[in-house]
Amino acid sequence: MIVVFGSQEESMIGGVCGELQRRKAPLLWLDNAHMPASARLYHSPDGGLEIKVDDQWLEIPPSASIYHRLGFSKFQGMDDYSEEESRFVEMECATALQNALNAHRGLVVNPPWRSGSNASKPYQSGLFGEFGFRTPETLVTNLPDAARVFYEALEGRVIYKSISYVRSMVQRMTEADLERLDTLANCPVQLQEAIEGFDVRVHVVGDEVFPCRIEAEGSDYRYDKEAEIRPWELPDPWPERCVQLARNLGLWLTGIDLRFTPEGEVVCFEANPSPAFTWYEARTDQPITECLCDLLQFPPAV
């Protein structure tokens, strides 16, 4: 059995469900928004996992493969719930599913506890050096003077972005930003050395790698409508090192963000445990969805 948790309005969930249905693979799809009222959950560490859908209890066997987008889905609530009550229900449902996914003995893409490294980008980047990647000079601070010293030491070659997994636009720091450093008292920021070169996104699915090269003018190609994205052959030894990095993080599916510098260095920025891979797949025709379905259908021993 293959179990998919998530909304089919998300192209990753919709694509995987569609491909598995095309293959006539045994599939159970559960939209998180069906919980807790329309779909019921039974889970205990020694009692397995069961889900009630349409008045029928379905046992999820320990050998089942699971793909989920738990962090991007909403849960069911009542119209008369207060905002505080809705948040509580969301947290309880998410935590219940997280516990079930973390305890599952079969393949989970990806176990929620394994995704935790991405909650702190500075922490995660500290792991990349073990695999031969360079990481940018980085400062996390809410001290205006420290930010100014960092900016001047790098002669203005600095970008800023979020510290957590919350998505933000990467932007180049300018002289004008020095005039508003007092706002750091309200929230810390991550400052990084700006690295010249071209971007490469590498999707790792099991032992397979799908690299694409990105040429863009701005600091964040995701917001550049003119960005050029195409399949690219990742030179040795980087395919193997990307797989090793994913394995070390405990991730069966990940999107690794690299930059190749004019000097030949390979800089690693992030390993995303819940990549929106269909955005790249649509632009490169790389069979990422098919490869993920292969992994779910024929899982390795875990």
C-alpha cells in the first residue's frame, strides 16, 4: 500500500496521486483537511496506525510507503471556532500525524523529525562542509553595529534572508539598508556573503539526482520571471556527494541549492526536505514525479 497525505490542489500531491493511479498502484489518499471530523485517526506506538474514512476503518500496514506534505496543509475546523481554538486544533492534528509518521516502520518521504535541520538554516549549513561543499560567511544578529561591521568587512557583498524555514525573498544588502539597521532590534536577521556564479538545484530522489542549471539576474531566481532553467549534468564528485548529504540528513527526497563560482568552488545554501519539485519538472521535463513513485512502489529496506 502507498499512502499519500496532502491536498491534491498542491501539484506535488496531485502529480504523485495521478501517476500512482495511472499505474494502478494500491493508493490511499487522505487530504489533511478531512481531519479530524471526516477522517478519524487511531495511532499508538505499539498498536499501529488506522484511519477511518467513509465509515470504514483502514489499517496502514508497517510495510506501507508514505508520502506527505504535512507542513503545507490545513486541517478541518468548525465555523464557530475562535481563532485560538482553530490554532489549537491545527497543532493537535499536525502533531498527531507527525507522531504517526515518525513512528512508522516503512518508508516515509520524509519523516518529520528528519526535516528538523531545515528549521534552522545556519545549523543546517554547518553540516555541509563534511561533504566538501563550501558555505558562505554568515552572521545571525539583531545588533545593528555587528551587522554594519559584517557589511563593511565584505565590502558590501552581502545578502539577507530568513533564519528559519519560513520562505523569504533573498535580497542584496545596500548602503540604504544601513540607515535602517535599528529595526534589527525587532527581529534578528541572517546576513550572508554574496556569492557570484550560477545556481544549480539538485533534486535527490533515493539514489537518483536531477540537477538543473539556473541563470538569473536577481539574487533570488524564484522571483525572476526571466530566469532560464534547464537540465544540467552535474560534474563528479557532486552527484555522489549530494546523495550522501541527503542520506546523512535522513531524507529520501530533497532539493539541494548550490552555486558554482567562477573559481570552481561549489557552495551549498540549503537542503529542502519538502521541495516543490514540480515547478522545476515543468521547466526541465525531468521525470522527478515518476522517480518518486518508483521509490514509493519499490521501497528500499528502511
